[in-house]
Amino acid sequence: MKKTLIALVVFITASISVSGQVIVTSDRSVFNPYPKWRIAVHGGYSYRIGRTDPSASQFVTDYIKKLKHGYSYGAEVTWYFGNTFGLGLCYDDYHSARSEYVTGTSDEGDSRTGEMSDCIDIRFIGPIASYRAVSSGNKHYFMFNFGAGYLGYWDKSELFDSFVLRGDTFGYMAEFSYDYAITRKIAIGASLSMISGYLTSYRKKENGGYVQKIDLEKGSYEGLVHLNVSAGIRFNL
């Protein structure tokens, strides 16, 4: 996870270097370069990063690898109290689902054939700090957002019987965004973000309503780190 965060920071630094034309300007003749509010709605591809248990079977390994691919959607609201710095709120929802028919042994020792499935949601919500740079033409915007807050995990799962895994933890978000202004108030944009965190325990709720808390051993924590590549529309007010 640390290597991934370092790679993201390097990418952001490189992006700043490439965009050598980015300067702060007070020219308001074409577009307002410093809108107070930015509302962003986005969606796109998401990939969950995490180690697969090396002792797992090839079938389980392939199943988990496919389950790592998903999509995300969310929104941000940011208030800029100056030309470059702002505070806001971010919401992001990662979703991935997978199912296979398998043959195995139930808890009672019977041989059974049925569906193995997972429907996973990882939701982040929290405050963010934002840094904004504007090009000399007032059309190109570059945002660097960092935040921390609530990170929730839901897995509606089935392995012969249905159950739900549920967990809550503290998470972090880092994001680089680029916006292209179409009008004074509307822009389109793309972003690369990473959301990180891990679970040390979760709750398992079975069909009958029985809830069991499961503590995970150190080294086997549930990693929730995922990368998002998204695009969307922005409203500058």
C-alpha cells in the first residue's frame, strides 16, 4: 500500500512538471478563474489492490482476481476560501460483483452444488483539502485533493447459503483531477484517485439474523485499497 501511495505521489509530481504552462492569473476576461464552489460528479473504472492468499487454490485465486475489477461513482463538493486552497466533502462508492457455480462440502458434511457469489461495496465519505492551479487561458484546472474519513465495507455473499459481511474503519483518499472549462459554470474532467484502509474485524450476518463478530489475525487483515480512473461533469459556482 505504501508503494502504491508513493507511486501516486510521483505521478502527481510528474503531472505538475509536464503542465509547465500552469500559472495563477487574475485575468477574468474569458472565464472566472477562481469560482468559490466546485461540484463534481464522476464515475469510471476501479481496481482493488491487495494480496491474494498464496495458499488458496487456483480456482479461488482466479475468482478473486476477477472480483478485483469493478467500477466506482461519487461526488465532491468543494468551497475555495482563496484562489488556490479549499475545503470540501467527498463521497465514493466502489462496486464489484462475481458469481460461479461450484461443487463442495457443506458444514454438515454433505456434497452440494450451488452458487458462490460476492457483491462488494466499499464506501468512503469524508472531508477533503484541495489545492487548485489554473492555466493562463483560464480553461485548464488542476486539483490535488487529500482527505480522511469513514470507510465502510459490505459483501453480500453466498456459498450454498447467503450471508453478509460488514465492516467499518478509517480511510484515506488522494486524488489528482483535471478539468476543462466549457462555459463559465460548466466543465468536464477526469481524475485518478486512490482510497486506502483495512479491516481488522468484521461482522457476519446469516439468513436467520445471527450476527457473529470475526477478528482477523495480523497479516490477514482485509485490505480495502483501490484505484479509480474516472470522468465526469463539474459545476463551478
